[in-house]
Amino acid sequence: MSVTVDREGVETRVVHDLVDFDGARVLEVGCGDGRLTWRYSGEAAEVVAIDVSEKKIAAAIDATPPELRDKVAFRAVDINDLEAGEDDFDVAILSYSL
């Protein structure tokens, strides 16, 4: 599946209309190469972004803006294998992951 860039900012606006990321601890499931991650992570307190593709995770890590490197952690892991507590995240999001 080919994903186009959100040139008009529609997806970004909808995500921000639905979720308050300010100071939130976010779990992003199926982050791929970070396409969506960069659109909200500036407001979040911390982000754990996961994907099963090691290749996509490597691309996301390489593309991480310097100002976000301390707050965004990318992991190549299946959601079923993620070790996380019940209260580790305030928000969980996904896009194109079902």
C-alpha cells in the first residue's frame, strides 16, 4: 500500500482535534518510518513508537529530528510482545495498522 504525504494537513488536524498530546506519554502502534510520529511528538512528554519491521524502525531512527531524540523511542516489536504496564501510557494511537 502506498501512503501519500499529508500535504493539506488534514490527517494532522484530525489527530490533534481528537487527542490532546500536551505532556502525554504516547504509545504509537505501527509507526513505520515515523510518518505520523513527527506530527504530534513535539507536544508529547514521551513517545514509544513500535513497529514489527526492523527496516522501518531503522529508517525512523535515522530520520528523528535532533530535538526529538530524547523523547521519542522507536522499537522493533510486535504489540503482543511489548512489555508495558497498565499505566505506562496516557494515549495509544495507530494509523494504517489494522
